[in-house]
Amino acid sequence: MLRSAPALRLLLAATILILVAAPSVVAQDPARTVGDAVPLAADGEVTVGNHEGTITVTTWERDRVRYEAEIMPTDEDPDAEKVTIRTRTGGDRFRIATDHEDGDDESTVFGFDEDGFRWGGIDMPAVHYTIKMPRSAALSLDDHESTIEVTGLSGELRIDTHEGSITIADQSGAVAIDSHESSIAITNQNGDVTLDTHEGRMDLRNITGRLSVDTHEGDLAVEELDGSLRFDAHDGTVSASFAAMTDDVQIDTHDGNATLTIPPTSGFDLNTDFDDDVDLSSDFDLSAIRIGEEDEPNYRGDVNGGGPELYLEADDGDFALRAR
């Protein structure tokens, strides 16, 4: 059936309107996966560099590293082929990193050079690393915002990230973390822990060793601590429960709050340096070691016969000593 000219014009206009209104679709590459297994000495070192995605590390009793990297394209950067997983093996070291082809000689986006691992402002496809490595080897992670999980390592662990969340379990080597605002969870740690953050939540449980925390406004919660504690903050908070009072404790804040839970029979030497805006409540009898003015009390002396030093310093805030 022939249509009139007005009807044809109307049909053509409707077709054009539909085509214009239809959303554009950008072809996006599927995820690409690369992997391999390489030899590594039991006391060697693994270094991983990533920008965004996940880094999951477990361990085994073999002298080799097995890795898999899944490259996930994004709407902004749909070409997974722009990303190369660079590896370098030499002696007792294995290095792996995410490399983007838009990097240049003046501004390294990803890669290894004399200054270490770098990244730039390019929108990077997420890369998900799964790594199995010798239990006694050391591990170093250099990252921006990946989700990090490490389990079962007995070698030294170092993590440098901006805001990726971190979970560590069953670790028996020393841990050092440098982060801007990551959430940090550590469970079953038998070794020293050093945390340097600007802000973020730090949840630790069953820690044996020295714990050192330097933060601006982060919040630390630690349970079953058997070892020393140093907490330095501007206005962060600390809640620490001690399995035993075996080493010195130092809390230094500007206007943060601190709650320390100590076994009731533990002996310690209390030394405080409080301004008049600090309130201290205690389940322990501190009347015999109270010094200073009535409106600005401080405490210096032994509790329960003395022991490790408990040093508390603050300009403002609420402090509490609890017996458990």
C-alpha cells in the first residue's frame, strides 16, 4: 500500500528521533587474564605494584610463586589491551606490576625505576591479582586503592597504599603499613606491627609483639595485645585490651580519647602529663600516687607493685583505665 508524502515524512521523522534518542554503546573488551609460575627462594622477596582492583596473597611451602592477573576494562577505558602485566625475576626477587601504554618517558604511569614504583593520573582498568608465594618470603605491596588481603605469611610484610582496605591474618613476620585513609584489620599476628596513617579505622586482634601507631585522626581498637604499645595521634582514639602487661605503653594525643583495659593484678608504673582539660577515670586505686593541683591532677608512681611504664600525655580528652 502506497503511503502519502506527509505519512512518509512523519515515519522518517519518527525513525530519526528513535535513532537519536537511543543510547550509544561503547564496545568493551572482555576481561583478560594472564598468569604463570616462576621459581623463588624460600627466603626471597615478592613485590607487587597495582593501582586499582584487588591483591589477594596466600602462601605455601614451595620454592616458587604462582600468579594470576585479571584485567578488567572500564567504561572510561574499555581497551584491556592497553594494560600489560610486567614481571621481572632475578636471583631471589620476583616483581610484578601493572603497566599502562599511555605512560611516557617524562611521567612513568606504572613500572619500576630507580625511585621505585609509580603511577599517574590515567584512568586505569582494575587488575585483580591472585598470588601464592613461599610462606617465609618477604612481601612488598605498592598500591593506590586496591582491596588487599594477605594470609599465612611468616616473612616481613610492607604495604604502601592510599586508600585501599587491608586485611591481614595469621601473620608471623613484622608488618609495616603506610596509608592515608585505609581501613586496616589484622588478626593473629605474632610479630611487630607499625602503622602510619592519616585517618581510618584500625581493628587488631590477638597481637603478640610491639605495636606502634602514628596517626592524625585514626581510630585504633586492639584486643588481646601481648606486647608494647605506642600510640601517637592528634585527635585519634585508642581502645586497647591487654592479654598481659608485659612491656611499656605510651599514649600521646592532642585531644583524643583512650581506654586501656588491663588485667586487674598487673603491676605497672603510671606516669601522666595531662593539662587541666583531661579527665582520667580508673578502676585502679591511684590516690597514693596523685600529684599536682586539685584542678589539674597527674599521677606518678607504681600500681600493684610496679612494672612496665604506662605513660599518658594529652592536652584534652577522656582517658580510662579499666581492670579485666
